[in-house]
Amino acid sequence: MVESASSRREFLVAGACLTGAGMAGMIPASACAHSSQAKGSPDGSDADRMDAGLERLHARLPDANVHRSNHVPMVVEALCTLGRADAIAPWLDDKFGTYEPDIAPSRPIEAECWRELLGRSERYSDWRAFFLAELAADDWRPVLKQWGARFVPGLAGAATHGVIRTGHAVRALVARDSAIRRAELATGLAYWAVNYQELPWDGSLAPEKSVADALARIQPRLPALEPPQGNIVTGLRALAGTPSFRPVAGLVDTRDPGRTLSEMALAFARLYLQNPAHRIAFTHAITAPSALRLLAPHLDEETVLAATRFAWQAAAGIYVVYGDPRLSIPAECAPAPREALVATCIANGGAHSIKLTEACLREEAVSHDPILFAAAHDAGESMNG
């Protein structure tokens, strides 16, 4: 147990580097939006801009289409983290479209029946009302700890957006505890609940020494089977009919989650670059595992270990469905400065471009591997969506 405890401490340190003053190692100190608030910025203007962006979103919740507005709060928080809170309002002006109001909450969520209410999109407003009430208490962390443990087996749902959105919300709350940020966490948890989806696993455990070794044992469906028509959710559902995928969850050793997540970031950044026809799919294989770094300091050790395994399973599932082993990674180019990468993704304007750039810079701050700069560069230059 000594090894596990040591790994846990290292992992929490890595996670702490991604919020507050730790962001100074990722982008220039003058541009650290969250750290400026944490350090006692006299006006808190960047944090205020972020809260104003969330207010614009939440003023029209619940939305009848729970997916439509899902990228908005993540982009708002990512822009603030990247030190470009000034870009939030213009981005919303350009990207924030029309919406159709949803019905009000209908029936209260009975906490003792939570398991049977997972994966039911019609209960979204009810789940959101439930978490708004739960998070009204003094400390939001016990709520996250309890429900994060319950939700991690289904983090593949909605192409992993539930865990990603929750991660952004948690980092925002660590930077500033405000009512609108608690409401965003409630909304993220509700979104995770109604999109809960477990992927098939036969329960076997045969861990490899590294993520790269585990990937070498996985058989992609291509070239024999093309990805199914539809979105990433449809693609992941196809794994139920892929027998070779059933042992995949057990191919990684999760005892050192920090190391595993770093290895995943590098491996899937390479696969992202190797599979340009499926950039958005592979984006989630990077952003979802990285989101665990934001959640880990507020979850118990058992949950972190389980979450690491299920994040690996989801990312590996994306590789099985969309990865083409016939392709090779493009030649490396000189990495652009961080400031240029941030400016390029903002000019691109795509939600995935901004979110992937921020996640790659977040992971590069831990591993210092230039492959993450290459993925961020591609996200800014070539991402469409």
C-alpha cells in the first residue's frame, strides 16, 4: 500500500499544477486567468468575465436539447484558463445560437433509486434540480466525491462529455466559489447522469507495463470494418458487438494513475495526429482522461483508480472504432510558442479546437513532451468543429 499512497500523492501534486498558481508553468504569469484570482487580483476581471459567460448560458436552462449547450461552459472555462477571458463574450456572440426551453422539473429524484435513473435523458431537469439542492450546502466536495464514485463506470456516455464538463466545472469552483459555478457543477453532474453509459468489459485483468504496450494488444476494427454512420456515441455503441474489445479495460495498470494518464495523453495525441479524418473523435480520447486530473484531488483513491481504468477503456474504444493502423504519424514540425497556439485556437473558434488546445497545454505542463504541442498546433490549424 506504500506504493499506492505515494502514487496518489504524486498524482494530486500533478493535478494541483493545473489550477490556481500552478498554471503559471503552462502560460505566462500575466495571462494566468485563474491564478490572478487565486493570487488576489484586485479586480478579478477575468473571473468576472467567466461568471458572466456562465450566466448567459444558465439564463436559458434547462434547454430542450441537453447536448446543444454542452460545449459552451467548457469553452468559457478553457478560455479563462488560457488567459483569454477577454475572448469569452465575442465567442458567445458568434457561437451561441437559438434554443428551445425544456419543461420544468417534473418529479424529484429519489436518491435511494439513483441507479435506475441513470441514462434517462427525460429526467435531465430533475437531476439538475436535485444537484442544485445538493450543492447548496457549505461544501460542494462531498457531493462530488459521492456521485463521482457512482458515475465513473459510465463516463463513456455522450462521448465522455459528462466527465469533461464536470472537470471544467470543478476547476472553476476551485478558482472561485460562486453560485453560478456551483450551478454549472450541478448541470455537469446532471448531464453525466442522464448520459451514463458503461462499455463492455469481461472483468479480466492482464495489465501491460505501459499504455503503449496495451495499445499494441488492441485490434482496431479498420480496415475490415468502417466506423458506423453517426456520431461518436453511435461509434462507441458498436463496441457491444466487438468481442475483441471485452478484455480491453483490464489491459492497463492503474496503480499509478498520474503516470497512466500522462502516457495516455502522449499515446492518444499521436493517434489524433495519425487519424486526421477523425480528429474530433480522438479529441475526446485526450480531453476525457485529462479531465480526471481536475477531479482527482476531490475524489477518494478507489474512485480515482476506477476512473483511470474507465477513461482508458473509453479512449481505447475510440481507437478501436476510429483508428486506422495503416496510417502513419505526420512528420514533426517545430513547435509554436504557447501564446501562438492559444491565439490560433481562438482564431479557429471551434469548441473542440479550444478545448483540445487547453488540454494539450495542460498535459504538456506535466510531461513536457512536444507531441502535445504538435496536437495543439493541429487543433488550431485544422480542427473543424
